[in-house]
Amino acid sequence: MAVKTHTWVTLWFILTAPVIFWDVGYCFMRPRSMLGGDLHWIWKPYEIYQNIDYVYGIKALEENSGFTNAQSFLNVVETLMSLTYVYLAHVSGWSPAPLIGFAAVTMTLSKTILYWLQEYYCGFCAIGHNTMSDLIIYWIIPNGLWIVVPSLIVVRLGKDIAASLHVAERAATKAASGKQK
């Protein structure tokens, strides 16, 4: 059975990979990637973001918070899985490829929800200092995108996997009934 693919899912995985690796680079290279660091020119937009979200800023670095780099490490894992899905689905045509994509995007969704819940349960300790407009523009919209699109991909790939399982079940049932005759 051919792998069912969706252009928008593939585009999400491909287009987000460089963004994620850029973000990972910023996190792993702190403090050199931060404002005042010798490599800051590579991550210039983070000059704003490190003041919007303290998880990315000086506060987390000074407190030796492991969350920033722990989530970045998982970003690497999920992105490699996403790109593996793209290769397996589009190049090798491996029929179980959607399982890899589903697992990868579930990681993305779960980690992003964890990120939001961390903020809620710590009393908005890393973002609560922002104005509502800054919060909406620089935190809610960009981070919300990482909940909305992965949720849609989970649903899409989940339906595809369920349909494939249903076809396999029908084929197995038909084969079993043919052997009984």
C-alpha cells in the first residue's frame, strides 16, 4: 500500500526544521548567542525574545535552568524524526512512515503544551512581566502556532494511520475467511 502524504504536512516539517535548528543553536550557544555575545549577530531577533521570555534570557542562564536546553535537545530529536518521516514517506515509500511523523508531531505538541503549562503553574514567571500586546505578538501567536498546526497534523496522520489499520484488518479478515473454506 502506497504511503498517503499531504503537502501541507510535509511543508510544515521541512520549513520548520531550519527554524528549530536555529532556535536550538541559540539555546545551546548561550551566553555567546545572547545580546553582548560574540555570536549574537546570528541570533539578532533573540535580542527582543530574550526579554519577552525569560526562559531564553539571562535569568534562566544565571539560574542554571536546565529546561531551556532540555527542550532544545528534544527539539533536535523531534525534528530529526520529522525529517525522517519526510524521507521515508516521499523517497523510500515506506508504508509505516506516518507512524514516525505522528510520533514526531506528538512530541512537538506535547512539549509545547508542557511549555505553556510550565508558565501557568509557575504563575507566569518567565512571561508575566510583559504588556498584553507584547505577550500576544511575541509569545502567544508564535508559540500558539506550534500548538495549532501540530494538532492538525496529529489529527490528519492519526486518521491516515487508523484508515491503514482498518484496511489491513479487512484484508486479514478476508484472508482468514478464505483459508477457512
